[in-house]
Amino acid sequence: MGRRIDTTVPVAPPCRAASAAGRRRGRVVALDLAGAGIAGEVSPALGNLTHLRRLHLPENRLHGALPWQLGRLGELRHLNLSHNSIAGRIPPPLISGCRRLKNVLLHGNRLHGELPGELLSSLRRLEVLDLGKNTLTGSIPPDIGNLVSLKQLVLEFNNLTGQIPSQIGKLGNLTMLSLSSNQLSGSIPESIGNLSALTAIAAFSNNLTGRIPPLERLSSLSYLGLASNNLGGTIPSWLGNLSSLTALDLQSNGFVGCIPESLGDLQFLEAISLADNKLRCRIPDSFGNLHELVELYLDNNELEGSLPISLFNLSSLEMLNIQDNNLTGVFPPDMGYKLPNLQQFLVSRNQFHGLIPPSLCNLSMIQVIQTVDNFLSGTIPQCLGRNQNMLSVVNFDGNQLEATNDADWGFMTSLTNCSNMILIDVSINKLQGVLPKAIGNMSTQLEYFGITNNNITGTIPESIGNLVNLDELDMENNLLMGSLPASLGNLKKLNRLSLSNNNFSGSIPVTLGNLTKLTILLLSTNALSGAIPSTLSNCPLEMVDLSYNNLSGPIPKELFLISTISSFLYLAHNKLTGNLPSEVGNLKNLDELDLSDNTISGKIPTTIGECQSLQYLNLSRNFIEDTIPPSLEQLRGLLVLDLSQNNLSGTIPRFLGSMTGLSTLNLSSNDFEEYGLGNEVSIHGDVYSYGILLLEMFTGKRPTNSEFGDVLTLHEYVETALPDQTTSVIDQSLLDATWNSEGTAQKYHDIEEIRTECIVSILKVGILCSKEIPTDRMQIGDALRELQAIRDRFDTHQL
């Protein structure tokens, strides 16, 4: 939820609506045409109205640069061209020639360049300078301190840099200082603490550092906004002396320590935000004295302990945001009666426990209730929403709430009275029982409905199609059953449909093809059957998971024409048949493709190489035949490739060895000519397979283990260990102690050395047989003769 503390500050009294040009003895002294729809550039001819005292043209459609001829208006006192599209720099003659100016308001234009410091210092009569919301650059000139009559200085929403000049402390008449949303750095000058007339300081959204300087003498200060800086240290206790303060905004800094009790002395305080800091300790009991308080933001800190009971005496409170802390305890049962004006109750991600007070139903003004990730238990009050028409968000996600019967689900029926409802989330709780059909009668404004990770049974009612503004429907990880209603196709604004891990049966409705905004479709782990509807090609899908169902028939080629699929396409563990369509090459942005455990046949299409974003490809446990296509080499970002348990044949392509990112490769249970990169062990293979088999037998490792891939093969693993690190690669069970007939362990150092020498000799044969280049490999006859010689050499040692 966004902050609602009002960061606007009034500048100069508003002038009356458009009036005709005033005249004095036949001379024009005022031109007042605010919001008159005037378009075009500011005419240089205005410089001829030398008796003009007031030029007031805000909220028009003026553009272009300010003409230097305005510098001829020596009698001008008031210049207001705010909220136009005036560009360029402030012309020096405008300042040097108009020394009687009291008000300069150019807010909300497109002025650029630096502030003309030396020229500005000549405007000794200036009381209001408002250059906010332009694109001014550079630093604030120290000469600003010469504007001794200045009452309002507004430089907010520019691109000013550098430090705040200490000379601002000379502006003894200043009542408002607004420097927000620039790129100012350094510390706040202590001299500001001398400006006893100040009523508002706004310097939020800069890069200010250090501590808050002593400001306790500013007894008239009503607004202090220093949010979104890099200020630190503790929050000073003297803030409690600013008796006129109505709004205090220190959020998004680096304040540490405890919240001072003295803040409870600010009897006129209406809004306080200390959010997004590193504050610890408890919320002060003294906050119960802030009887005018309307908004309280303490979220995203490290506050602990229970809420002070006095906090629930703040009958004016509309916003209570204490999310993301370490707060504990229970909510008082009568809180709904003591906070009659509460509009937002935000307590997520704390450690609250106990019940949701039924008195919450008494909050007739409530709009948002969020208790996400706490330890709340019991049932949700059945009356919730009954007399709360303004309620728009109910989020109880991640608690321990229960429901077992229709009465416990009564809150769903009550929530149908909330015509402004946009979000309902009761996910990750302990809800059981039958999903109420009343969900189809919720407000048509509903955008999110979530019940995931419960044990809810029943079916999705056909009336779900009434929720025409639904953006996300999340019901995964429940016990829901029955068919998916065709009325889901009425949810034309649906972006995410998540129904995975339930017991849904029947076919996927072809009406899902009407969901022209659907990007996420998750229907995995159900009992869905029938064909995948080709109408899904009408949806701009990015994530699709239909795995672990009973879907059958060929994969429709239209599915591979959805070029927006980018994250994943999971169709594994179904009964899909036919060939893998060549249209798969259209999925150029796809990261993960899993078609494993189906009955797909035919070849791997060469167009697979066009899926150049692929990182994960799993076609295992199918009936795919022929060879691995050379185009697979184009998948340079591939991390996982699993083609195991198919009918692939031919040689294993060498390019698999140059795919540097490949961490997992499984080619086992195919009909390849060579073994070593994943095929089944076979003593009938060629010398390469024989060499790999030797390495396997004496290391206890398979070449398909997760530690091997493109970076390191089993062959390289053994070769680099010989001869100095031999024992690190040998299967340790081969080096264990022998046992005599009495069962006594015999460990003889000389026998271990001989045994190791024997195994090393065998491993060397395995290395020579499994060289990458076939012509470099030992002949099979030579290998057998060498092994025979090793046996003869070590046979006498009875190893």
C-alpha cells in the first residue's frame, strides 16, 4: 500500500479566476488569465507593458522560451506562469530588470539549466520563489541566502545536486522550504534550525546523509518530511518538542534504535511514517496519546513485542500499517469497536497469533484487511463483509485458519455484499470442507481469488464465469474435483489460471482459447484427459504446465505457434502420441521444454536448434528414434539435456563435448554405437565402451553422474588424478581391509600399496581405451593383452 501522507505544501495564495486586464489611468497593470486555454509562446510584446505589476497566466498551454523582453517590466511584482510547457533557461534580464518582484512562480514547466545565483541575490524583495517540477540542474547557489525577504522556497522535483547551502539559514522569514525529489547530498545544515518561522520542511527523495540536525527551536513547524534519504542514527527525542507538528515522515532511511516515547507528546500529530528503517524495541505506549492520529506507518522495521493496548484507543485512526516486523501477541477482541474509522488494517508478516476478532465486522469504513504470514487460528468471522460495502481487499494468506463445514465458510457468502471487492486470498491455511458456490456471486470487480495450499474439496461452480474482471485465479494444492467449467472462458481479463495438484478430471475446456490475456496456465497433477485444445494458440501464454495428467493424442502444432511461451512448457507424464511437430522451432524464447514420459515417436525435428533460449530439454521415456540432429549444437545455453530411454541410434555427436554450459547429460537406454556419455553398459561395445567400463568398475562412478558433464568427464577425472592422487579416485571399497577366517581385520601397508599399483595399471588401460579421438585409442587386442599381463604380475600377491 502506498503512503498517503500529504507531501504537498501550499505556495502563495491562489489568485482569483481569470479576469480581464486591469487598467490604471489607461495603463495595463495586471494581466490575470489563469486557466484560460491560452496557447502559443509568451509574446515578447509583453515587455512593452512597462507598468505591469501582475502577470498571472498559470495552467495554460504556453510553450517556448521566456522572452528576455520581460526584463523591461520594472514595476512587476507578481509573475506566475506555472503549469505550462515553457522551456529553456531563465533569462538573466528577467531577474536583473525586475527587481521589485515579490512572487516568482514557474512551477511545472520544462525549464533547464542552473539557478542564476548572483542574479537571484539581487531580488531583495522576493517573498515566494517556486521553480519546482522543472529540469533544473547544478547546485543551489549560496547566494540564495541574500534573499532576506523570502518566505517560500520551492525547488522540488528537479535535478539539483550538491549540498544544501548553509546560507539558507540566513532566511529568517522563511516559512516553507521544499527541496524534495532532487539529487542533493551531504548533511542537512544545522543553520536550518535557526529558521524559527518555518512551518514546513520537505526534503524527501534525495541522497542526504548524517543525522537530523537540532530543530527543536522550530516551534511553528507543522510538516517535517525527510523520507527516502540515507539519514541515520537514532530518531532524536527532541522531536517531541515540536508541538505544532501535524505530519512527520522519516520513512525509508537508516534510522536505528528505539522509537522515542517523546513522540507521544505531539498532540496535534495526524500522520507519522517511520517505515522502512531499522528500528527495534517496542511501539511506545505513549502513542496512545496521539488522539488526532489518522495515519500510522511503522512497517518494514525490526519492531518487537506486543501492540500497546493504548494504540486501540485512537478513534481517529484510519491507517494502521505495521507489516514486516517481529511483533507478537493477540488482537484485542473489542478492537473493531474502538477503531470505528479504520480503513486499512495491515499487519502482515509478523508473529501475531490468536483469533481474528469478530468485532472487525463493526468496521464500517474498512477497505483493506491484510494479515499475511502470521499464526492466526480459529475461523474467519462469518459476519465479515456483511455491512462493509467499502471492503476491497481481504488477505489472510499464510496463517492457520480453519474451516470444516458450511457455517465456517459463511464468510464467503458475506463477502458477496462487498461491491468494491478486488482481492480475496485465504491461501496456505488449514481450510477444509466444500468450496462454497457463492464465490461466483462475488463482486464483478474482483481481480484476484486465491485458496491455494488448503484441503478444500468440491467443484468450481459454473458461476465462476461471472467474475469478468478476474486477473488471477489460484486454486492449486487442494482436493478439488470434477470438470473444469466451460464458463472459465468468460474470464476475458484472466492473466493467471493455476489449478495444479487437485483431482480435476475431464477435458481441458476449449473455451480457454477465449482468454486472450492469459499468460500463465498451470493445470499439472490432476486427472485431466482428452486432447490438448488447439484453441490455446489464441492465448499469449508464457508459462504452461499440463504435466502429470492423462492427456492423449498428438501435441497440436498450434501449441508451438505460441511464440510468447518463454519460461516453460511442461507436458511430461501424459499419454501424448505422434511426432514432435517441427513447429517447435517457433519457441525461440523458451527456457524449459519437458515432454518426458509420453509415447511420442518419430525423429527429433531439426528445427529444435532454433529454440536458442533453451536451457532445459527433456524428451526422455518416449519412443523417439533416429539420430541426434546436428542442429542441437545451436543450443549453446543448454544446461540440462535428457534424451534417455528412447530409441535413438547412431553415434553420439562430438559437439556435445563442446557445449560448455551443459551440467547434466543423460543419453542412457538408447541404441548408440558408443558408450560413455550415458548409454547402457555393454561389454559388446567397441574399445571406447570397454575403456569406460574399466574406469567405472574401479572408480565406482558412472559417466552420467551429476558431477560430470561438459566441463569434466569421467575420462578426464581419472586421467588428471594419475599418478599422484590415485587413491582419491579409486573406489574405496576396493581398498578396504581384508578379513581372515577368524574375522580379524588385517591391514598391511605393503599389501595396500601393491593393490593400489594394480588398480592404477588397470585404470591406465581404461584411459588409453577411452581417448576422445578414435585413432588415439588402444586396440582392443592390445588392451586384453595388457590386462592379462597385469593379472600375471599381481596374481602371486593374492590380492
